[in-house]
Amino acid sequence: MTHLTLRRKLIVGATALALLTLAGCSSASDSADSTGGEATQTLKVAATTTPMTDVVRAAADSIEAPYKIELVEVADYVQPNSMLQNGELDANFVQHPPFMEEFNAGNDASLVAIEPVYLTVVGIYSSKHASMDELPEGGRVVIPQDTSNAARSLQMFAEAGLIELDPDVDTWSVSVDDITKNPKKLEFQQVDIMQLSAAYPEADAVFLHGTFARQLGLTPEGDAIATEQDPQFAVSLVSREDNADSPEVQALAKAFHSDEVRKVLTEKDVPIAFK
């Protein structure tokens, strides 16, 4: 066999192989198109702990095609906002609107609350005292360090008559610096919201969301010495402003108001914020 003949055979073989490869690719593409369906689109939603994670899983069971939900579990409440703002997530489910607005203000962000899902019942808990009136002189009180939750806790102590707050400061922006009267000289200590549960055994009183209380085997109804449930603090589905009206986020909103989500919240005895 001459070198020319061998070269021609190699060229013919290579051409045939290339055509076969192209035909295979074309066949796969045609197969996908022939179904007539849209390609599945995965939407990433972050959550921290139960019942938030349970709600995301329930929403994942109910979201309509062509979408599916991927739960991204995170360990704190700032990380999912940063990830969302940076485009790493499609939405998150970790917070109430005042907390989100505080993040926006401090980070030049543009997150928006899409839909409220469940109400947060917060409480003041004590392992040592049976009522707010029993808190001792100089008692140590542990509250969150973020503005919205700190203000929420301080308002509860004001309503109990234990402190007075500056009336010229916005209700949900007050801080420990705005306490004008503190007859019992209560010592207010502020910690990250994820550290509140650890303070429960030793503190005279601690502010806890229902989620964290349940992790300690406590309930607002049976164990809190004061409770509050304000609809403006409903845990909400959050996305970016530039994505709020997209088909993807609207599909998420519908899934988060589904019967599957309602069932999960009912089973966990969590107050539902949607009708």
C-alpha cells in the first residue's frame, strides 16, 4: 500500500468518525427537543434551621415544572443575604423584613421581601424566675445584637414596666443606649442571635425566637415569661429587587404558599402568615 493510499483511507475514516459524532450529538439534541418540554431550572434557596429548612423542602415538593428547588443550608443569618446579593442564590428564607432592611442599609444591598410565610412568636425565657416581675436587681438579661431584634426585645421589657425607652426614638430602632429608666438596674448583654440559646441556663432572662426555644425543649405558651407576635416580623421569602418579578421568583412564591407548606407549619404548630 502506498503512502498516498494510506493517507486517503485515514482521511476517509476520520471524516466518517466526525460525521458519526456529529450525528450522535444531533440525535441527542433532537431527542431533548422532541419531548416538547422545557429544561428543568434549579432555583437555589438558603435556609438555616427548622422550621425554615422544612418549609423549603415542602416548597420543593410542590413547585411546578420546569422549576425545582435546591436547599442550601447555612449556619448563620448574614451569609445567606450576602450570597443572595452576590447572585449565588435565587432566594433565601431566613429572616423577617426588618432584619433584611438592616442588612440592606449596612451593605448597600437591594434585597426585597417577596411573601410572608409564618409568624414568629418570640419570648423572654428564664431558667431561674417564673415571671418578669421576679427578675432581680442587677439581673443579667441577654438580648440579640442586631437592631431589629434588639429593639423588639427592649419593647417587651418596656411593656412589662421594667424599663422606659426614649419616646423620641423610633420604636423598632431603639437600643440599650435609649433606656431612660431602669429601676432594677438590669444588665443588658447583647450577643449574636445564634448564641442566645447558650445563654439560657445562666442568664436571669434571655430573648428567644420560637425556633431556638423549641431546640431547648421550651415553648412560648408553656415556658416564656413574656411573649410577642407582631405580623411585621413574619419570616418571609426574600429575593433581589431586580429579580422580584421574574417567573422564577413568582413560582417560588406560589410554592411557599402551597398546601404542602401549610401542612408542615400546622404539624409544627407554627402560626401561618398567609391565607
